Amino acid sequence: MNNLKSILSQVNETLHSLPDWNNLSDFVSEFHHIWLKLGNFVQQQLVQARIDQIEAQYQSPRTKRKKTYYTPLGEMVVKRRAYVTPDGLMVKVDRELGLPKDKWLPMVLELACALGISSEFPNSHRLFQKWTSNELTEKTLANQVEHTGNILQIQEFNSPSKSEVITKLESNSSIKENPDLLYVVVEVVMTPLNQKQGYKEAKVGVIFWSKDHQKLKGQRGKIRRREYVATLKSRHEFRNRVSQLYNQVAEHKVAQTVIIGDGAHWTSGDGTRTISWFNRNSRFFSSF
């Protein structure tokens, strides 16, 4: 009851503190910021109240432990208690209420990855903080997007429903591959700059023919001939360089092109098939 009164009081105070306005765009922007802050307060109060309600059933509590989550309304911090069990100290409410170990809740992680593959990380970082009020560094955001991409890539290669292209690369060496299949692999990596200048996107690409892929033992393979391109410049510049290298490698041959990357719009092209770890695995975010 006290918790509800606190929430209603905060809502009432917020509504009465709204500023006068003469420009709709400015008002909506300010209201959005205020409402995010209020919403985060309300959700934190409700979640903490539920935790306290569940823990009231337990006996012999020990230390309190804080847990932080990134939510669509901002960073939420809750407190839970550890209890003595035959297996040692355990935070029972985590299992009871399904509190995940990872601080990145699925909705927020999906937004971060969508921004990370559709725009350069400095801009993605700015928009992510603006839309969710989660305060984190550009490097933290980049690392999380890349980590998620790596997980999706592993799942893709280990999945029984592999794409026809990947299956060809990993099939028995006795099966003849299409010699006119040309692969373009693109990757963006956050690279630290000197003298504490922050980070910048390093764009890397590699192009090779399927006939140059040699099957080794197990899941291993070797590419005998390949061409690389890399730059710290804009994505437009990187795409131009990849295009130039592609034309050099293709040598005017009619080739079926496969782009392997994160599915960002700037990596696609006409007459290509794109293997996108993020876009083809949106179900991943519901598995947390």
C-alpha cells in the first residue's frame, strides 16, 4: 500500500511539474525524457515490491545483493537477499521470478543490435542513450553488439538448418562446389585510437571464390587464395573499395555473389544473397 502511494505521489508531482510550452516538438521531446524517468521509477518500485513479497516467505536471510538491468526505460537497480542452502549461498528470488544473470534485457539488446548494424557506432551510441536513458560507454555498446553477433554466428554454423551456401562450405570434400560462387565477407570492429581519442570503426572485407575453400578435419577449413580490404574511413568509402576489389577478383565473370555479414543495409547489393546473423536470428532475443 505504501508502495502504491509512493508511485501515485510521484506521478502526481511529475504531472504538476510539466513546463508550459509553445512548440509541440520541444514539448514532446521534454515529455519523453520526463516520462522515461518516471516510468523507470515506477517499474523499479513495482519490481522491488514483488521481490520483497517473495522473499518474505524465506527464512535466515544473509547479505543483500544489488543487480542492475538495462531496460527500455533506463537503468534499473534492484536488491535481493542471499540465503544459506546445502549448496552454499543462493539468491532464491532470482529463480523464483526469473531474474536473468545478464543485465541486458532482450528488448534493449535487440534495439542496441539494430542500431549497431544500421549506423556507425558513435551515432548508434547517441541514439541508444537518447531513446532509453541507459548511460553506458560507446565501447560497451560496441562490445555487446559484437558479442551478440558472435553468438548468432556460432548458432548459425551449428544449426541443423544451415543455409545452402554454408552447407556447401562445410560439406564433404568429395562433393563438387560451385566454382562460380564468390564470397564477400564484411566486418566492422571498434578500434581504440591513440592518446585517448576514443574508438573508431575499422571496416574489414575479404573476397574469395568457393573453389579456393579447402576442407580440413572436422569443422575447419582453409582459404587458399583471398583478397583483403580495410579502412578507418566512412562506410561509403569502404563500400567503394569493396566494389573495386570485387571487380578485380571477378574479372568480368558471371558470378553468384554471397555477402556474409551482420545484415546492415549498406552491405547488401544487387543480385546477391546475404547471410545476416542478426536479421536471420531475431528469435535469439526471445531465448533469454
